[in-house]
Amino acid sequence: MKLLLIYNPHAGNGRARGLLPKIKRTLADQAIDAEILMTERCGHAVTLAAQSN
């Protein structure tokens, strides 16, 4: 099974973007197969999630 991670780079006044490298390392260290997608506009996360099926 593959994990889908959708994140808003502007969340937390930009802290989400800063945490991404640590999240990627943690996923790799745990051998978790993940696809990481970034939202580009309001409502985009819903579209990304729907397209993942």
C-alpha cells in the first residue's frame, strides 16, 4: 500500500514547507512508500485526493 500525503506549503505560516524534508527522511527511514503532493490553491487537496483513486 502506498501513502498519499497532501500538504499545503503555506500552512502554519510556511512551516509545512520547512518540515517537508524531515517528513521525507522519516518516511524513507521507515521504508514507507509515499507520494507527496502539494496543494496549489483553495480546494486543490480535494481534487488531488479524488484523482488518487
